[in-house]
Amino acid sequence: MVITAHIVVQGASQAAKFYADAFGATEVSRIPVPDGRLMSVELRVGSSALHIADEFPELGVLAPPSIGGTATVLQLEVDDADAVFAQAVAAGAEVRQPVSDTFWGARHGQVTDPFGHRWNISRQVNEVPHDEVVAAAAALFSGPH
């Protein structure tokens, strides 16, 4: 079994270019419909597939700006988190969390792409025992918020 993200954007053709510039994605195929929208653009990002599509409001298929944000964060596991993060920002992504070393042992940051999707960019650099990660998470979230 494989899980593959299929995300909706406003401007699938522009998004395909952004993902190529930001993450090195390569286009595999695209399926246009008669009105010019794209039902699907299949991209390869590393060894993973990513499908993007234009909005189809008549079918309830909406992008983050149309629904007021996103509840999903896509995770990229990379060899060099700092370099990929910088590449994404240079391509037009907005910094949400700068790259830093985390208590769970990753070099990690988060960006929002120009289409409203959030991306974690991460590289595991140290193995931290699970009980230590749980304790650190509990400490982080135990104070007033």
C-alpha cells in the first residue's frame, strides 16, 4: 500500500513550476479539461508522487485560500534541510518556522507555499529515544498557551 498526496491549488500549471523550482519536482503527466483547468498534474518529488489539481468548486474541490487555510502539512525528508528550505524560500515560499535543531533529533523547518499548502522540510540527524521525545513534548505543551 502507498499513500500519495493529491492537493488542490488555484493555478495548477503555476504550482507545477513552483514545485519544480522549490523541490526539484519533475512532471510526469497532466490531464487538462476543456475549460483549461487541470484535473491532475502528476509530479515526482524524489521517489514520491504528488498530484496537484486546479479547483473545481462545482464539485466541492477547493484550495486552501477558498476554505481559509489547510489542516494538512506535507513532510519532505531530505538530505540537506537547510539547502532545500533555502531553495523553497527563494522560489517564493513563506517561512513559518526557520530551520533549527529539534528535540526529536531533526534539522527541521516549515514553509507555506504560494498556494496555501504547508511543508515541513526535515532531516533526521540524531536518534532520540522515544521516551525522551515524549517527555520533551509534554514539557513544551505543559505551560500556558
